[in-house]
Amino acid sequence: MATSKSNYICQECGAVSAKWAGKCEACNAWNSIVEEIVESGPPKGVRSQKGRAIIFSDLKTKTKNIKSRHTTGIAEFDRVTGGGLVDGMALLIGGDPGIGKSTILLQAVCALAQKGVKCAYVSGEESEDQIRMRAERLELIEAPVQLASTGNVRDIITSMETEALDLVVIDSIQTMYIDNIESAPGTVTQVRTSAQELIRIGKKRGICVLLVGHVTKEGQLAGPRVLEHMVDTVLYFEGERGHPFRILRAVKNRFGPTDEIGVFEMAEKGLVEVPNPSEIFLAQRQEDVSGSAVLAAIEGTRPVLVEVQALVASTSFATPRRAVVGWDMGRLSMILAVLEARCGMNFADSDVYLNIAGGLRIQEPGADLAIAAALISALTGAVIPSETVFFGEVGLAGEIRPTMQMDLRLKEATKLGFKEAICPANPSKKKSYPAGAAPIKHISDLVSRLQMEPKKVVAF
Ligand code: TYD
Ligand code: MG
């Protein structure tokens, strides 16, 4: 017999605790624990008698469900999904509210529907008219997409069982509910169970399920993190508010590579692909300004050139401020410490601000050298030549470590008119350097390259 009891569940990570607390012990999120009523004992519908024996199959058995990949024709979207959507796959697209998740999915689904894929768009947030208005604005009103406005998972599942569908969009999973669960929509129990049921039916019938998940900082709604392990592919839609650029990033993909990005620009008529992001990211660059360095980064399989901006100003605080947009704070502290200890530079009395221009979030350590160059330039006031790019990892001893995909980075830099690349020295010494490569071994070489006097170089 099933009985109901209260559980306290973290809406960020799904951890369950016996009593309420201000901070989740598992993920350290504050104010994210909410009381939920859960049924203990066997859930309704599960038979108490013995189960049936499973029919096993071997590896050679032909895959039934996966016919081919459905490509949308939106190249930036297709690349991030690893070459298109697969039948029966469960995809989660997470992001802040208002970032453009509904827009990108409507565009993708309309493109697929026009190619003959039978698509349904179920929204628990917007009315059918609202979706229609959005489609009108995107000039996609002719696409044969079936619309529905509901949050009832039971109804959606019945429709998935009876209608001939290839793909269903659920916008958003936090508005979905199963009526025999007492918790409100958006709680961990509802979100998890709804997603589980939808994914299960999708897999069974070979229907691709695209789930939208809002990221909420306040923990009022269960975040996409509680679903990440249940789905095949997780995409995050990122972007800075006030910037038109949006980056779609694959963080998990059972059907393709991760760390791949797709770059879009939010325009009047929806999201427009940015096939050459480097040009856009560098378009606003001001030359002859100190504190600006160009990084030749690799995002997924693609080289991207992006401007790193640093500002060093004398502080009026007892503890100088360090602020970062688009990069890791811990890594900034490390680069500052290396510059202080190995090159004798002094940032102790200054506030340091670092920004990756254009709203891109860089994660690779190959950005270290460009960050160091921007910081040195900001501190000394010396302007970095506008035709120079940087890449390379900086070690704690100040040594410059090699990074992957050197050729790809250099090719992109040459394509965009850059003449010189300050990069790591090749450890094997066998391969000759491509034209324009200026290899360095130590961070102090960077200081002298930028024609600044190193104050005190500590040899390692
Ligand atoms: P939306 O897709 O509704 O975001 P989400 O589903 O992630 O919450 O995007 C809404 C924002 O996008 C809104 O601020 C308006 C803007 N937008 C445009 O600028 N152009 C467009 O063509 C559309 C459809 C939206
Ligand atoms: Mg939306």
C-alpha cells in the first residue's frame, strides 16, 4: 500500500534530505530546498507479482529505431547535435529564461517539418496563438507543425501513442505535470517523473523528444541539472543579456562530440546563424588601446578568434577587486600570481577586470597566454600590435605549455589577416613552425616580446 510523506528536495541537484535546511549539503546551493509530497512504497500501476523475463538481444542485432539523422539545414544547430537529430533521442536544451530556447526550437522544428518530419510543438507556457504569432514573426507560418498548449503529460503520452509523430517539443519541462503526483509543476518530483515518462515513450516509439529546461538561480523551479543524466544530449543556450550573440553548446552527447558550439545572433526575425564567428567577435575591436589581446581559441572542432580585454585600475578598496566575465575566476588569480612571482609585476594595489568580448565563455587553458598578454598590456599601458594573436597554456613556473590544434588556430588567424601568432614552443623540435608563428618558452619572453622591460625575472 502506497503512503504519502514529505521529503525535502533540492531543486538544483535533486538531493533528498529529511529536514529543511537553508543550504543544500550536496551542491551547496542556497535556498533551493523545497518540501515535496512523495509516495512511498511501490508506485501505482507497478504489479506486485513476479516480472516477466527480459528478451535479450546481441550486439549484432540490427538497430530498429535509428533510421537516419534528421538535419534541420541550420548548420550551426546540426553541428551541435552531432550531425542532426536521431529517432528516439531525448534532447534537453537548457538556458536562462528569455535567452531564445523557444525561438531556436521553433525554427529547428519548422525546418524539419518542411522536410517531411512529422513534428509537434507542445507548450505549457504559451497559448497556440502566441506560438503562431512567433512563427509569423519568424516567417515560418507555412511549416506543417502541429501545435498544442497543455501541460498534462498523460494527454501528451496518449497523443504520442496514437498520432504518427517523429518529433515532439516539450516547452518547458517545468510546466509539465502528472496529475496523480501531489507536488506542483516545476518541482523535482514532477519534472523528473514527467521527463522519465516522456523519454520512455519516445524511446519505445522512436519519437525524438526535445525538452526545454529553464535554468533558475533562485531554485524555485527544478533546474535542468536534475535531468542531465536521463537524456542523451544536453545543450545549453548561453549569452550575455544585452548582447545579441547566443551560443549553443553541447555539454553531453551520446550521438556526437561534446564541446561543440553553434553561434547565433538574435535578430528581428529570430536567430540568425553566424557561420564565421571570429569576424563578428572581432568586429568591434578598437585598435591602439592597451589591455586588448586577440585569442585564437578552439571551440569544439572550430577555431574562433576573440578579443580579451583587461583593465587594471588603482583600487580604492582594502582588498582589490577582481572581476571576470566569460572566463574562470580561479584561473585569473593563477595568471596574476604567475605574473607577479615570475615577472615581478605588481597587481596587488590594483583592481583587475577581465572580459571576453562578445559574450563568449572560454573554458580552455589555451587562453592563458592571451589573458596574460592583455593583463601585461593593461598594467604597463603598452599597446599590443593589432596583427598579433595569442594562444598557449601558462604553467605555474611561468613556462608556456603546448596546446592542441595549433595549425587550425594559425590558419584561422591568417585567414583574418593576422601576421603573427605568439604561441608555445614545440617540445619535439622536429616540426618546423608555420609562417607567422612566434614560439616562446617562458612568460618572461612574452614580456620582452611586447617590448616591455621585465622588472625581475625569476628563473625557474
Ligand atoms: P524565447 O525564445 O521566448 O526565450 P526562452 O524560450 O528561452 O525563454 O526568446 C525571447 C526573446 O527573444 C525575447 O526577449 C524577444 C527575443 N526575440 C527577438 O529578438 N526576435 C525574434 O524574432 C524572437 C522570436 C524573439
Ligand atoms: Mg520559451
